[in-house]
Amino acid sequence: MKSAEAELDRAVDSLEVGIDALLLRMQKLETGAQDSDAFRQDRVKLAAQLDEMAADAQAAKDRLAAREAEFAKLTQDSEAELDRVMTVVRGALQNASGG
């Protein structure tokens, strides 16, 4: 009877060791799954931030292009005004010199 009891104790001990090993493996798998999920979430966040930064960069490029176009227009208008003033001054000088 003691032999059967000892054998049963060994079997229970062996079963407990096996269960502990299974629980440890399950915990590792759960940790890996959580890490994987966290990685996915971080990746989604980073992708959203990258998209936002790309949109901001494009908006800045558009603003710069608009300012450059405005500056070019102001430059053309200024050159045209200078040409008109120079024409008036030349005419005045010619009239003043009698010619």
C-alpha cells in the first residue's frame, strides 16, 4: 500500500512539474502576444504620425509655393512700375533739355 501511495505521490509530483512547465510556456506565449500587440499599436501610431508629418510638409511646400508666386507677382509689378517711372523721368529730362 505504501508503495502504491509513493507511486501516486511521484505521479502527482510529475504531473505538477509538467503543469508548471506548461504554465510557464503559456505565460511566455501570453507575454509574446502582448508584446506583439503593443508593437502593432506602436506601428499604427507611428504610421499615423508619419502621415501627419507628410501632410504638414506638403502644406508647408504649398504655402512656400504660394508665397513664391506672390513674391514673383510683386517683383513683376515693381519692375513694371519702375519702367513707368523711368519713362516719365526720361520724358521729363528730354523736355527739360529741349529735345
